[in-house]
Amino acid sequence: MATGPTQSGKTLSCFVIPLLYHLFEVQETVICGLPDMDMAGDKWREDLLPAIERSVYRDLLPRRGGGSRGGR
């Protein structure tokens, strides 16, 4: 659990970094439960994809196939 003021890095520290660590370093399947697919799409576009694209893991993003060009 973490609390903090707006724009203090809670999402990065408590959601993005642990998720990317387990997904790419530990190579575990990661499940992220969210209330609906609209929120899941927002989390992907706004939090996860930018972090992956700016990390050493950017080469691991799919270049073809489902989801490779912004699909669901």
C-alpha cells in the first residue's frame, strides 16, 4: 500500500516497475485485474507502453501480429 500526493510517482513505483520486473526479469506471467477493458486500455496506453518503449525492454514488444500496432 502506498499513499502520496498527486503526481508523486505512485503508479510508477507501485504498479509499473513491479509489473515490468516480474514480466521481463523474472519472466512470470503477469495478470493485472481492472474493472473494465476501457480502463485496461488506458493503463496500457498511458502507463505501461510508454515505460516499456523507454526501457531496455523495448525490443521485446511484438512487431507483428495481434496487438502489435495498437490493437487490443
